[in-house]
Amino acid sequence: MPFPPINAALLIIGHGSTVNPDSSTPTHRCADEIRQRNLFAEVVCAFWKEEPSMREVLYTIQSEIIFVVPNFISEGYFTREVLPRELRLDGPVTQRDGRTIFYCDPVGIHPTMTKLLLHRADEVAPGVPRNETSLVIVGHGTSLNEQSRKAIESQVALIREGGHGFAEVLDAYMEEAPLVNDWNKLTAVPNVVVVPFFIADGLHSYQDIPVLLGIESEPAVAASQSDVFRQNPHHLRDRNLYYSSAIGTDPLMVDVILDQVRDMAAKHPASIRELQTSNVIVKLPEQNFAIGQVRCERNPLHGWMLYHIADLASDPALKKYASTTDAREIALYDDAENFRPLKTAPTLKRGWILQLANDDEVRLALDFIYPGALGLLRHFQNGTLHPVHLRETLGRQTGMYRFANSISDDDAQRLVACECDAQTKCLRRITWHLDENQPLQLLKPEKLPPTTTNADDLPLICVEACTHIVSAAREKARANHTAKQQEKP
């Protein structure tokens, strides 16, 4: 059996963030690298807190074999409950709509993570003798999930028992003992290497842990703008402290993702068939067109030119780009350099022009600017889109978001009209209702589903309420509940 199977798609799932631009970066970089290797028919990302969502992403995939790899550190709430629920998976192998979906283990529990930890330790402290060095692997730790520290404890045991030469190998946590702020009490040798066992350089690795270690006195700026990982060693508490970026940022994570796919394929050879992929894509219009805030023009010299609809392609001041991945960077911040977690917000940065060679590059670039938009549009045009009404979305929430579905109908109507406003919040056209019997009554015309799809103005389609709506519904429901409690005598 070839690896990967012919016509297979790889779907990498990350957590993402509504506040941290660095959270989804490692997942995107792994996808970029694997895409360049031409191992899969499609390589796609989806996120819990960013776009495309897990509910949307399968509309964008055409392959009949899909490998899903959670880019998460441990088995726990997200990998055992949230991801299977959102992707509607039955277990390791799901047969649905003529497709076979393989749900792999999260990357953090794969044995090859040991190699990454050793590589990162040597990289952050080059030439430092291991026999005079303590290796500390740091996790979050929480009493709410017994699985949260299992992956770290397993790696500590593997490195200790593997004869890798460190004087000490131990685990430490932000919220459980042994606590990371006691690192100098936990270790007894002059050199200490600390590696955060996280996927991304998010709030924990670039803000919280440096403060706990004593490197910073207060939370720092984003990891992409910080020197905290580049000032080693830090001379603290009579030790040489070497602090690493998160393990998930290591380029070797690509191999861990591929190993998880390889292991899954080996476990289920009878379920894997070489299926023909339906080559059904959104054909780009022959003429110039717009989608959201992007204008796309065919150019006899460069193939295509993409730029902001409020700009002029002839403006010599426009910053020139020529790579599909540049499109993702263009969409990351607004004109005031604020992070844009919602890519369909009407805040796309101006002042750029992206020159691309062909239709395939344009489709990929648009998928970076408006994740999942072309796939959702294709299904909307073909009548195969299945909108999920708000009550169903809120009703399946678990954990801290279960309270969201207690929002009243009237409050839900007003909330959607406000939080989805096209002028200030989101450009998508809503195809879902409040529930099976109640349409959304307060939407402006530009938020309603298009009755036709104009070839030179492609609409952005919304198939289900996003996490921003779920969060807003939870906050509103909680506020109402608190107010009622306070009114009681």
C-alpha cells in the first residue's frame, strides 16, 4: 500500500486563538511544508477558535479518504470530545457521505516527540554538557483533566530510561505540583533547560512561564515580537537557565504528523481504498471578480492580480507580493496592526497587491484570506449545503459553553443582528435560522442568503454560527442569569 494512499487528504486540526496571532502559526507552517512535498491530494487546516471551523472544513475537501491529525499535545477534552463532536466522527474510522475519515491520535503522544525534545534541548543550549544539565519539560497541568499531564510524564520517563545523558529529567506544571516556579528547588545542577510542552508560542510560553521562571517581571509582547527565546542563557538563582520556544514550533513536527498518518494507515489497511477523487472545485470566473474585500483581475503578464477593493491596482505605492502564503500574512492584521481572528470581518488591510500565476494559486490564496469560502460557495451553488440552526449549535456545546443555549429567543435575535453586522463585524451571508421554525428576523438585506450568485461578485457564505456567536451567547445568558439572581429577595 502506498503512503499516503492515492487521493488522500490531510486535515490538521489546531486550537487557534481569538487574541494570539502566533497560536495557529505552527499548524499552518506544518501544512505549508507537507503541501510542498506533494504527498497528499489536499492539505487543509481547521481550528477550534479560528477559521475555517471544523464544521466548515469538510465542505472544502474533495478527497474520499481523509486523515485527521489533531495538532494537540495530549489526549483530553478536546481530542476526545470536542473534535469528534464537531467533525461528527464515530471513532478512529468514520464512513460518511461516501468518504472514509481516519481520526489519528494527537501529535503530542507519539513516541517520536522524544526526538523533538532532545533536538530542542541541544538547540537551545548548544555545547552545554548534558551531564551537567537538568531538562525540565513544562506543561499546563489541571485537576480538571487527568490526561493533561500524561503525555509529559511519558516523555520524561522515555528520556530518563533512554540513557540520553542528562543529569536530571523532570516535569513541572503551571497549575499543579511540581510547580515550574520552583525550578531551582527541583534541580541540583548548574545548567537548566526548560522546554514548554505546548504546540504554539501562545500566552503560556511567551507570557506566563517566563514570569514564573523569573525571566520577565510582567507578561511580555507576542512571541513573534519578543526576545525571550533569544537571550539564552539567563543567569538566575545561581543557575544558567536556557528557555526554549514551544516544542510544537519545531520544524520536525512535520515528521510527527506524517508518522501519525502512517501509523493509522498501518492499523486499518482493510478500510483504506484507493478511491477516485471528484475533481469538483469552484471554477473561477473568466472575467474579473470580487469576493469580500478582495478584487481579482486577470493579467496577461502575471496571470492574476489580487488587491483590496478600495485600492487601485495601478497605484505604485501598493506593496507587491507574489506567494500564496503571503495572502495569509496579508489577512493576519488590520490597518492598525490589530490581530484579525475573524477573517471575514470587514477590516482587511489595504495597500497591497498579490501577483499569482494561475487559478490554482488564486484558489489557495483566497482560502488563506477567506478560509473555506470557496468550498462553502460551491456547496451553496450546488444545493448541497446543510445549514445548522443556532439552537442546534448552542445545544451541542459542552463544558463552560453549555450555558449558551439558555439565552432567550429575543436576546438571540438581537445578538445575531449585532454580532454579525456586515458593516462592523462580518461579511458572510447567513443561511441558518434561530431554530427549525424561527427565521432570524432582524438581519439586514446584505446578511441574507443571495438569491443568485453574480459571477463577478462572489458571496461569502455562513453555514453555522461561529465561536464568536457561541461565546457572545454564553456571556449574555450568564449576565441575564446573574441579574435575575440579584433581583431575588
